[in-house]
Amino acid sequence: MSHDSSASGGDVRNYVDGDWVAPTADDGQDVVNPATGETLGYVGYSSEDDVDAAVQAGADAFEQWRRTPVEARIQPLFELKPLLEEHQQELAEILVREHGKTIGEARGELRRGIENVEVACGIPTLMQGGHVQNAAPSIDETAVREPLGVFAAITPFNFPGMIPLWFLPYAVATGNSFILKPSERDPLVAERMFELIDEAGFPDGVVQLVNGSVDTVTALIEHDGIEGISFVGSTPVAKHVYEQSAANGKRVQAQGGAKNHVIVSETADLEFAAEKTVSSALACSGERCLANDVVLVEESVYESFVDLVAAEADRQVVGNGLEEDTTVGPLITPEHEQRVREYVETGLEEGAELVVDGRDVDVDEAGNFLGPCVFRDVTPEMVISREEIFGPVLGLMPVENVAEGIEVMNRSDFGNAASLFTGSGAEARQFRHEAEAGNLAVNAGTAAPMAFFHFGGQKDSFFGDLHAQAEDVVRFYTDETVYIERWPEE
């Protein structure tokens, strides 16, 4: 059904059983442009009754959807892909206004989300199980993947367009129904995406949207009608969601926080490495779990690399993300900006030297701006080298060689991503085999997997067994039934 989007003002709605409805809890919050302070809309929170209505609608829809031929199930995804592409610029502008990242970053985020829709269209192949003739005398054996029911995803503010598409296309293509609970900080792009999802032709109840905060998440986790929960967010919350979802008998995949490292060898192309390192640390204003914000540099090239990184950081343009030349946008809220500034103060108190100081950046807008902050002579014991900052802060640390760099990064409690810049195949191989992170890159600033590979994560960066994207998430959304058939010869 048609709906006037609240992306340009008004109340954000839920999408339940094919209808747009208002959340019924008593509380909610404004959606605010972090670059200007302008109020863009109001998002009300969903009550337990709202969640229950969505779950019941999903359960009812599941009974027919699971029996729908797989070729028919993917047809709405084929419709959705060109709709997302047709409206990509519009979605990107909504995303920038409510989140603050640059317009280029927003376009790229949506492109990566659309890639997951493309991959999910291959579910007829991805869902195929195994078959063995004569597994035993006169017995054939087959593994058959079956959908399970209603699934939910709880997604973060930093990639409101992409991360829902890590899950939604695969859940419905495999025959399940799906509920999205987006971040209450920037729900407008999700609402607009669901208008396109509605247009794509999914049956009522198969794909639904509920807005809310902590109580809404708790209602999803505790509801007996939900089979599994996907979550992306900070480590403390990821661990909580993992434990509580498991205690309620659900499948769960919970992506947590990160403290990612770059290792720079003396054999690397230093100018290229500096450019990609700064891009990795400062993209999305550092508000992403793939930001490499600790750089371990071989001593022989340390001073040269510090200079190159400082120069590259000084070239960044801080401002409103809708301006094409902006490379660093605002932070999501004034409270988060203050938290990041406190980390900068902590780094100074710990004895690191601030070679690029973005605290007094001059921006015309009245938003939550902090310019690039680059520290040198960081040590492994410092808070700024151990804790996730989620802001435009980069720390440089000298190491004796690549081996020591790998040793330092492996001490981290996190294991989300890491990059190595090198001209040595032997160093690259050592990194590949010894680095303890789920997403690794050599001579690339960001280890972001394509949609046909799963999104890795280890240690405190991930809680669960099966990750987002590709075959991992297909296994998450299905169970394998083993079918054994015997017809003795007469």
C-alpha cells in the first residue's frame, strides 16, 4: 500500500502484515540531522503488543511462504534490486541527512547492500543439499534444507542501509518470514527501503518493520514465536543479545565491536599505505567496525610514515556529508562526539603525541563535528590502543618488524579485521596464517568481504557460529533434514 515517507518530516511508522501502522508504546525520540541539528522526524517505540502482532503475522505468512516454490520466492528480490538501484541516490541522501556520513560513503553502502540482494537471488543453488546414492546397501541418503519460521534482525546506526540487507534477502529467499528492528537513531532510510520492499511484491507478513529501543529488543529476544536473532552493534550489547537469545532457545549471530590494526612493512609502498590507512580510519568518521585505527609500523620507516599519514589527514575535508568534497562528516550524536573527545584527552594524558589535532575544526554547520585526530608513539597498554573509539582517531606505533606487529595485534580482545601493507610475499603469507582476525586484507585499507563471502569476526568481535552474508547466513536460516530411503530389491 502507498505511504507518505517520513524522511522529510513526520512520524516513523512500523510495517506490519502489509500495512503501515503507528508504534503504540508511550515513548520515542526525535530523529536529528547530526550535521545541522535539524529534527527530521519522530520515531515512536514499539510495545510488546506491537512485536507480538508482527510475530503472529510472520508466523501466519510463513505457513504459505515456506511452501512457495523457491523460484517464486526470489521473484520479489528480482523486483527489489532494480527498485533499490533506481532510488539509490534518494536513499543515499536520506541516509546522509539522518546519519551524517558522506554522500559517496552512503552510495557505496547501499551498493554493498544491493549486492546481497543479488547473491540471495541464487538461493536455488545455495540451498541445495547433498545426495549420496548407495550410502549403505540399497539405501540412498539426501540432506534437505528447510526454513524454520520467523527471524528478526536488530541492526545498528552506522550502516542503516546495508546491514539490514545482510539478513533480509537470505531469510525470505530460504522460505522464512523476517522482522527488522532498525536503529532508533536513523530509521528513515529503513522506512523508505520498506516502501520499496512493499512495492516489490512480497506477500503480507513475510517482511515486516518494527521500530523501537531496548524494550522492543527485549520483546523480540523473549518472544517464543521467533526462531533466531541477528544482531550488529557494540561488544557488550552483542554479548548480552547472544546470551539472552540462547537462553530463550533461539539461534543467534551477534556481531560485536572491534579494534582493528594496520601493519606497515618497510617493503610497502608507503604513500599508498598512508592514503589507504587514513581512509580506513576516517571513513564514516570512524564509526564503523572495519575502521583500522591502530597502525603498527616497522621502525625503519616509522618517521617517514608518520609524516605521510599526518599530511594525508590534514588534507581531509570536514563538513556536511551532502557536500561532494566532504570526506569526514559529523558524529551521530552530541553525546557520542563528547565521548570521542574524551578518548582524545585520555590519549594525551597517557603520553601519546597528538600530531594532527582536529578538536577545533572550523565547520559552518552547527553539528557534531570532530576533525581527524592522529596520535604517534602509542603503546599497546594505552586505552586508545585497546578500546573501540568509533570516531576519527588514529594511533601510530613503532614495531621492530612484521612479526612483532602480528604479535601486538593478536593481544587484542577483538578479532574483527586487520590489514597488512607489504611488498613481500613471505610477510603476506605469515600474516594470512598468524593474524587472529576474521577479515584480513593485504595492500588494501579495509578488509570488507563481498556479499558472496561471509563477514568474519573472531574473539570479542563475534558471538555465535554462523556469520552474516553468503552461505553462512543460508545455513543460519535453514535446518538440514537428513532423508534416508531404502527400497530393497525383490
